[in-house]
Amino acid sequence: MNKKVYMAAGFNTVALGTGRKEFHPAKPRPGLEHYITEAAKGTLSQIGGAKNVDESVIGNFMASRFNKQGHLAGFIPMVDPGLAGKSATRTEAACASGGVALTAAIRSVLAGTADTVLAMGVEVQNTVKAIYGADVLAGAGWYQHRKAGHAYFFPGQFSNRAGAYFERFGREDSRKGLARWYRNAIENARLCPTAQEFHNSAKDLDALALTPPNGKVFVDHLNVFDCSKVSDGACSIAVLSEDGLKKCGIDKKDAVEVISFAQVQRDITSVPEDLTVMSATKLAVAKALSQAGIALDQLATIELHDCFTIAGVLMVEAIGLAPHGKGAEWIAEGNSARNGKLPINTTGGLIGWGHPTGATGVHQAVTIWEQFTNRAGDAQISVNEEKPYGLSINMGGDDVTVVAIVYKKN
Amino acid sequence: MSYSEKLSHVAVLGAAGKMGSGILLLTALEMFEQSTLPENQGKSFLLDAIDLSPEALKGLRKYLAVQAKKNGEKKTVWLRSVYANRADLIENEQIIDQYVQDVVDQVSFTTRIESAYDAHLVFEAASENPDLKVKLFKQIDVNSSVKPWFLTNTSSIPISYLDQNASLGGRIIGFHFYNPPAVQKLAELISAPATLPELTEFSLQFASRLRKTVVKSNDVAGFIGNGHFMRDLLFASSTVARLSSEFSVAQALYIVDKVSRDYLVRPMGIFQLTDYVGVDVCSYILSVMDRFIPGRGLKSDLVDSLLSMNIKGGQFSDGSQKDGIFKYQKGAPVAVINLENGEYLPLTEVAPACDSWLGALPQGWLGWKQVMRLADREAHLASHFATLRTMPDNGAKLALEYAQWAAKVAHGLVSDGVANSTIDVNTVMMTGFFHSHGPVNNF
């Protein structure tokens, strides 16, 4: 990268959906306007206000269907008149919309067209029942594949991946890895007040996680606990140059540095050659790490896109933390738990914290910023100087758009 | 004729009523499922929804569409395979909408009973009036060329009586759903001695396809469910009369209702249940039972006086509770009737004196909802009843008296040849009435 880029002033709304005490499917809930305003103001209040913002980027996947609302950049000046008359862009890359909002912001800072970018993401999905939400989310895949796909399209896609993995590497041992992933996610979410699973008080998480899948009503190889839930929420963070930091009066200690990033695209019309491999994720991580010039053992934490437990396993392998076929075992051994070798998804990830699709990529950056600036509250992990790096991986569709970002603690 | 051939043309009488609409829905869903089987491709399936009220039929169409949609939303995985060859149906929403349309399209909504003349099966859910039912069956049977099977939803009238008086030659069976049929798991099946074995066999298959728990009852008026419920109600009524020397009727109603709900750990008290079913319906059932089982005191002065004051209870078409013995707010009783002037007395006024007479609930008491969630419900109930036996309070004594009566009624149903076993009585009370325990137990 030709100059230093930082992130600071992160903010997450609550990830609202089933599991939160305040969520009731029949009661009215906040809409897009509320979430966008709450998240943006959460960041603006930490950077000296809208006057310091040069441009904004907002990631969103499918407000056009979930909320019958397009043109989301138009909501940015609604938050604060100080954002009017400036550039605002909406990015869409399915569930990587938030990650792409971040890379768009980073690129603008690198290009010198902005010193301070308000980068955010939002999704309000509880407007329809899950069975219809599945139709909307299926838009992250190729529409020509929809007819042959499962009623729950994406759970179906990842169930197929899980099935292939089980067949090749053994069902029972693999399931142990998935179950441990679920337990870690919930235990971490219980430490984060904005997490959708913050109120989760289930006693035997392992038993829940091992609920046998029922293909008659859901998918063949995954149960509902293997899946992230339907969430509403927004997340926001400032992406800044050194000048931006100064203008906003932010100390470097209160920011993380962006060391490298990679954005990789796979052909949406093609079927993965090997269902047990996430090739685009593998490539994005390799690129980001090589640009950063760091090794895996220098990572203090990772935020990765566990829309399904099996995605967690496949990504662990794509990153290179475990050999092909050994990811589940590596997880089952506790390596990714908060007290393990490399804590992953320390506030619960998509399964525990929630998955407001267009906001997820930004949420990952906010979590790493919180951890590296000692703001993670009860979810705080210790980060030592020998391992000052963090990695986030945000995925759109089935390994179609992948954004990997490497961060450094200041 | 095969199971699905029998289902290829069905008529439901009283289809827009409380029970009829549920029966129509379940039949329509099952009929659609049969129509999707490979061997039934291209065959026609027809369901006549017959009711006197055109207005109610309009409501029925809506109810059917809404419920079919809910069903489709739960069974979308299956529906995608049903419509796999329809290239134009891609998203779940399109598929579910088509399903709803196909389910509703099977049904012809009509006020004309003549539609039933060609039906292979006639499901009857008309009002609980023996003469009316006989008249309907006769009219259809003499005009039909296919010798239809009749399934009656009667909850009290002996099937043999209907069979003989309508001259059906055993082509009738009692298929008693509980309210609401789409939700309640229990079906009481009543074969008269003359009922055709193949009709019984069909009914068992139909019930099993509908995932109902079947309890076979013998052909005695009231069968098991109302046989128990009505005698329960009679005990409650006589207890009210007994308490009336010490309390006002309103207070006595409150006391007995509370004891039957809280102390006996049931979802609602006996008089709330009476309101739920309808005081008028209870009166109808009692009169049928008294007619067919005379001399057993199956009469209630309390029910008679309530009805004479036009206090009926029952439900509105949206399922919410009408005022009856109690006045309701959001489904919960808030006031009780004063039989002297027909006005309601707030429970806040009635309760204190009654509660202090009853005494405190036993230590460790849990309400019905909590008890139903317990992993070891049996152990909790055993300790609950053991504690009651140690208590000197009036509430505990009355509760034990009530529980003994309930057990006695259950044994009586077996010795009278209504139920085949006390296990069947327990199943009916627990599945059809949602009691936390059967009347015959070791507590």
C-alpha cells in the first residue's frame, strides 16, 4: 500500500432477531432509517462530527427486496446535514457488501480522494418469514440455479458442502468440529451485549449442536444450530489516512492500521470444483497475508465468515490453520476458542453475534478494532506485542466474493 | 375402492362451522397430497364444502387459504419436489402461492346439499341434534348412487342410533375431532357394532395420515371425552350448590373453578372450560346423554339456569372467548356472573374471601404451563398430591375430593363399557383436554 490507512471509531447496533429478548416477530421493529442513523451517529460522535467526513460508503445486500428500498446512499445525508453535498456510495456484493464497503473506503483513502471515509453496512431482514427470506438471500447465488436449489437455498448449498466433507473425512469426527464451533460462537456472544445470542442461556450447547439434521423439513447435513440466524442491524467504522486521524483528533492507539487487503471474485455461474475447498477464500487470504508480509503465527485473532459451521471449518483450512480435512479436528481441539491457540470470532461471529448480511463485513472490522484498542468489554482477549495482527474474511455468496483484510494493533 | 379413490370426492356438512372448517381444512390438505401421488396423476379430486350460510362460506374460503399457506410454508421442501416440473415456479413464494391455489381449487363452496349426492365420503359436522343428523344422512343416502360412507363428528349421539334411523346399514362411523381439529391431536373413533370393518380401517388410515392420536370409544352416548367432561361438570355444579349455603353462587363458581384449575393442575378451570365449549353446547350434550342413558342424573340445574338467563359463552369466529360464566379480557377471566341479577362481579372483589377460605396453595406449587414443561412431571405431581393430603385447608380437601371423583368417573366409563381401559380415558383427558395427568393415577 502506498500510504498508511487506519480504522477507528467503530460502532455496532444490536443484532436483532430471534433470541434477543426485545425481539417479537409480531411487534413493530426499527427500520433501515433507524439502523443507518444509529450506526452512523455512533461513529460520527467519535470523530468530531460529520464535518470531518469526506465521503461515505454504505454496504447493503437486498434492501430492494427485504424493505422495497433501493438507493441507500440517499439515506446518508439524512443522518446529518453535514454529510449532504458529499460523495456517498452504496456497495453490493451479497453478504460481502460490508467488506466491499471497507475496500471501497480504503481505496479512496489510498487514492487520496478522501482522508476520512464513513464506512458502514446495514441489513433489515426480519421483514419476511424465513422461508421467503430464503428466496431473497438466494439472490447471492445464480438465479439460473434457483429452481434446482433447495427451499432454503444457501443452507442447501452449504449442506452439500458439509455432506461432501463428511463423506470424505468422516461424519462423526467432522460433526464434533461443527459442534465445537457452535459452542464457541454462543459462549463468545454471551460476552457481547449487542450480540443476537447475548441472551442465550441454553445449558447443553453440545447436545443442541449435535441435533440430527432433518432433511424432510430442512437440509440433509446441517441442523438449524449450524446456521447463522436472520438478523437486523448496522455497523459503522471510520477509514482514515494519517491526516484523517489528525483532523478527527484520534490517537493512533485508538485506531488499528490496515496493513493489506485483497478482494477476490469467483464466477457466480460456476460450481466449485471441490465442495470441500473454498478456493476464492484461500486465494484472498493468501494474497492479503503475502502483501502484509506476515505469517499465520503472528495473528492474534481472526474474524471469519461463519454463515454456517461448515463454512467455519472450510475457512480454517482455506487460511491454512489446518491441512485439508483436518479443520474440524483442529476446531474440536479448542484451538479457535477464546482461550485457544488463535481465538476466532471473539464476539460470536455470524452464528453468535448475528448476520445482518450487508453489515457483517463492517462488524468484523469493528470487532478487531475493539479487541486491538481494548474496547471489547467482557469479550476482550489479551493481545501481546509478538502477535499484533488480525485478519478478517468476509464472503459473499458461496465463496464468490471474498474480502480479506489484515490489521495491526498500534 | 382404494383409500385415495374414497378421498376423490368428499363432502363436508356444516363446513363453515367451528369443527367443520377444521375438518374441511385437514381433508383438503390430505386430498391434495393424495392427488400428487404418481398413480393419481390426472385424476380429479373434489371436496364439497356445504354450509347453510353463504357468508360463513366466504369466511371459510379465507380460512382455508390462510391455513393452506401456513402449511405450505412449513412444507416447502416437499412442495418444491411436487412442483419440480413446473419451470415457471422458481421461488418458494411462487410455489407456496400455487399450492394455496391448488388446495382451494379442489373445494367447491356451496349451500346446496345436493352436491353431496355424488360424494364417496360424507363428513358431517352439523349441530349436535340427533334428528337433524338423521334427516341429513337419509336425504343424501336415498339420493346417492354410490352408497357413501358417513363420518360423523358427533361428540355424544350413539352411532347405532344414527345408523338405524337413517337406514345406513353400517356405513357410518363416529370420527370425533377435538376443537380446533387442525391443532388438537386427539380423535375419538366410535364404531357401532354394525359399522363396516372397511370403514373403520379407512378411518384409522385417515387419522394416521392426519397424525392424530386415535382412541377407540364404544358406542355409548357421550363417548369417553364428554362422558368424563359432563360428569366432571355435574360434580362441579353440585359442589357449587353445596357451597351456596356458605357462599354466594358467584363465589362458589370462583372456588370450584380455581380448585379444578390450580389444585388439579389443568389448563383451565371447569367453568372456564364450559364457557370455552359453550354453555348451550354443554346443555345439548347433556340432554342427548340423558336421553340415551336415562335415569343416571345427567342433568344440571346450574346449566339450565345459566341458559335461561341467556348466558352461553362459546367463541367468536376469530376464536376469541365470548363472555359466559366468566367475563373475559384477553382470554382471561376477570369477572364472574351473579346469577341473581345477571351482572358480572369483578374477580378482585369476589376472590379475597374465597381465597382465604381455600387457604394457601401447597408449597412448591407450579401452574399448569410450568408443570407441562417439566422433564419429570410425574414426580412433581406425585409430590403435589402428597402435599395436598397433608394439608388441613379447605382448598386441599376439595381438590382431593374432586380428584377422587374424576378417578371414579374414569373407572365408571370402563365398567359401563364406554372405554376399553382407564388408559384410554387418561389419553383422552390428557390429549383432548390437555390435563397434566390422567384421572386414574398413582398420585
